[in-house]
Amino acid sequence: LQGGGSAVIDMENMDDTSGSSFEDMGEMHQRMKEEEEEEAEGEAGAAEEEDGEFLGMKGLQGQLGRQVADQMWQAGKRQASRAFSLYANIDILRPYFDVEPVQVRARLLESMIPVKMINFPQKIAGELYGPLMLVFTLVAILLHGMKTSDTIIREGTLMGTAIGTCFGYWLGVSSFIYFLAYLCNAQITLVQMLSLLGYGLFGHCITLFVTYNIHFHSLFYIFWLGVGGLSTLRMVAVLLSRTVGHTQRLILCGTLAALHMLFLLYLHFAYHKVVEGILDTLEGPNMPPFQRVARDIPVVSNAVLNTTAKAVALTL
Amino acid sequence: FAGLADVSISEDIPVEGEITVPVGSQSPDEDFSTLDEPVRDTILRDLKAVGKKFVHVMYPKKSSTLLRDWDLWGPLVLCVSLALMLQGGSADSKDDGGPQFAEVFVIIWFGAVVITLNSKLLGGTISFFQSLCVLGYCVLPLTVAMLVCRLVLLAGSGTVSFIIRLIVVAAMFGWSTLASTAFLADSQPPNRKALVVYPISLFYFVISWMILTFTPQ
């Protein structure tokens, strides 16, 4: 039985369409505001007394309309703040940053050592501090490479491109491999995949740091195969240990190896410069015009041009 | 609480102890009165506060002034002046004048936000804006380095000038990192200081490297 003067609001009579949660909210709120309602109703009743009906529907609806609107607003505000505190709460990420410097150093070194035991699932630490720092370091190295190679980005900034490339690779390839792992029934979670790929970027950082400054193609290829290969092998071995079935292993590990090695290749050749460019940066505009290092490409392109011209001449 | 009704203190037992009344911050009174004061007074007061913080950065002692009364005016002024000085320093300055300013601005603020989030996630006790304030103010040595570099580049741009600029920028980079570490690392658990110092040093390294590779037109 409802107490006199405070009625449970019958939502069906109102023309706003509200979900059930609002009804609950409305009820809770209404119970909390019971005294205010009684006072307000008393005042409204006193004002509407000439209608004769103290609890007449007309007076009540005007009053109730305002109160319902107020309750909807409060309920909405409460839900929004709850959602905000749930999703914008950085404490969700806090457990992934719970590391010691010794652990980070150990994991960095481990990321270059392929494991031998692939029949037993290897442990992957689900930590995000190391990978995040490695991605930022890669961004800094990439920025250095882009500047010294005099890359000109139109319709954008160097910084935006560097950040977009590195974060896009880390997040995008991790999600893609996680999706493939889901298809191939591999035992790995998304955070573990992010962590694994992030630490795999350590090899990339070393390689690019050395080869953006000392610029010889043969040195780059040695680093690419050696350092890049080692970190790829480590990631592949860990994934192998967590997958069963030959086809699945082949798909998963082949994709990861290909993407990882190709990314390093892309980062080197996209921001490529010649040796004399270093001197240009150091000595400013007073350098005499430099000669580019001769490459095989003009010979190839000449041959291509010649054969094309001959083919065109033959057809005409 | 009913049982304590009959407890009473007899008058011959002296009551001892210390009572320290916390000095209320006078900002409510000031807020009322700062509306009526002339604009010059407000600006001068804010400038003095900013100047005091500059002094604290240049001589980093363990004081909490930077943390207690944080403000973002100083970082804004430093960031804008640094970005203006770094503008127009790329190879093709015809269409790179714009992005250069935006780059520096974005690097400084985005980097500061990331470092703050990182130190909070690692269990730091400092608040978001305090950390932004400290990181912004510690860009001051690098701004000084930028001024010096520009002056040196006016004189000439050979190897000697490069070496001078390298030394100056390296010294200022060290100063910035030390200053910000002095303020920020205290808020971390002691064994995790290295985890917070690394992103800070990377941040200032990127800025110093942008200053060092600046070539005027």
C-alpha cells in the first residue's frame, strides 16, 4: 500500500518513452525525494485548490511532469558519470604497468633469445610498460631517420606520420595476429600478444638506430637478418609453443614472421638517404654540391628503357 | 555514547597539548578582492609567480612550490616561444612553416600528457596538472639553449659552431632532465624511479635533438 500523498509514478501515463532502467532510477530517486514531493504536492495542491480536487490528475500531472523530467535528468547524469568513471578510469590499466626495472631489462634481453622448447607453452608476461616505451623509442628513432633523410610530408606532420606508423603497426598487427590466433586455436590473449610484439620491436629499434646513422646497405642487410631475425624467431617460437596443428602453426607463424621482417625493411627503405646527407646536416648550406652514390638502378632502368623502346618500335 | 555521559574532567588536572590552527589559505578572500583590483596588479602577480617558478627550475632544490601552486602559463609561454624559434628551419621552408610549429606544440603537450599518465599508472602520487606544470617548466633550459643556438648560428655554421651547439644543448638536456627528475621522481616508489626517468629523458632528448638539428634559412 502506498503512503498517502506519495504515489508511485505510473510511467505508462507519461508520454516519454523510457527504458526500464529509467524506471528503476525513477523509483529510487522518487523514494529518496519523498519528502520534497510531499511538500511540493502540498504547495501545488494549495495552488490548484480552485480545481477542487487536491489530488486531481490535471494538477498532479503538471507537477509530476516536472518531477519526472528532473528525475530523468538525474538518472541520466548518474548513468553518464558511472559510464565515464568506468571507461575513463585509468586504474584498469594499472596492473599492466606493475613492473620493476630489473624485470624490464631482463625481458628486453630475453626478447632476442629464441626459446628451444616449443612443445611446452612458454610463459608470456602481460605487461604494457616495456612495449609502450619501445614504441615511443621507435617513434623517436623514426623521427630522426625522417629528418636526416629530408623526408617532406605534405598534408601532415612528420610527428603524426611517425606516431601513426609505429602505433598503427603495434596495435594493428597485434590485433590481426590475435584474430588469426583465435582462428587457429592458439592459446594467447590480446594483452600477451601486444606485449610479445612490443618486445619484438626491440630488435627493430637497435637495427634502425644503427643503420639510420651508419648507412651501408650491406650492414643493414646483416642487421636485418641477424637482429630482426632473432627477435622474429623468438616471437615465432613462443607462438609455436602455444599452437597445435601443423597448418595452424604455419599460418600463424608465417604471417607474423613475414609482417615483422617486412616492417623493418619498409622502415629502412622508406626513409632512406645517402651517406653524404649526414655531412649536409652537420655543415649547413656551405657544402659543395655532393655526388650521389652510384647505384645499379640506372643500368637496370636503362636496360628496361631500351627494351621498351625496341618493343614499341617493333609494334609500330 | 550513553556510558560516557558521566565522564568529566576535573578542573585541577591541567589540559595539555598543542593545538595548531591550520592557516586557512586566503584565496577565498583574495578571490573576492581580485575582481576589483586593476588588471596591472593581476598580471604582475601572475608574472611574479611564473618568474619564481623559473628560478626554481634553474636552481632545482627540493621545494614544493612548483607542485603546490601549479599553473600552466609558464609552460605555454615556453612552448610557444620554442615553437616560434624552431619554425622555418627545415629544408623546404615554403610549405613547412606551418607544420613545424604544430609539430613542436604537439610533441611537447602530447609527450607531457603521456609521461604524466605513465607516472600515474606506475603508482605516482602526483596529480595530472602538477605533473604537466613541472614538465612544462623544465623546458626552460632547452628554450635557453635554443636562443643560444640561434645566436651561434648567426655567427656562422661550421664545425666549430656545431660543437658549441652540441655542448650547450647536451648540457641543457641534462639540466632539464635533472630538474624534472628532482620534482617528479619523489612521488614514485623508490625502486621504480628508473621507469619514470626514462620517458622523461626520451621526451627531452627528442626536443633537444630538434633544437640541435635546426638549420636556419
